[in-house]
Amino acid sequence: MNPVHNVSVPFALPAPSLGKMEAAQGTQSFKDVLMSSIQEVNSMQQAADRAVEAISSGEEISPAEVLTAVQKADIAFRLLMQIRNKLVQAYQEVQNIRV
């Protein structure tokens, strides 16, 4: 095997930082995306609750609208729970890594 001589790297790799990492300009951090998703699911659930209250109090609202609002809130909540489960699973896998 021939030894490699005078290998130059055309770019320098940044050293990893142990401090707080900053998000790239114009992008949201993972925390911000997660929090906005939680808030959006919460608002969907509140809208579904208002729709159910409206139909039960006799207001003029279509049962299809109520069903749609409830189903949207249910699907969004189930998706959020699956994301949470995957995050917990990934965290547990990282914890089990032997260093």
C-alpha cells in the first residue's frame, strides 16, 4: 500500500461547539417547531370543543362541520402522540449508547 503524502483539505471543518448551538438564520429551532405544533393541536382541540358546545346548545352549525372539526383534532393529536413516542424512543436509544 502506498502512503499518502501532502494531502490538503480544500476547506476547514468547524470545530464542534459544546455550548448552545444557534439555529441558522431564517430557520426555526426544533423546540420552536415542536412548540408551534403543540399550540396548533391545542387550538384544533379548542375549536372542536367549541363546535360540540355550539351544536349541543342548538346553534346553527352543520353536524358535518362538527364532525370534521372533531376528526381533525383527533388526527392531529394522534400524530402528536406518535411524534412524542418516537422522540422518547430515540432518547432511550441514545441513553443506552455505551461510551
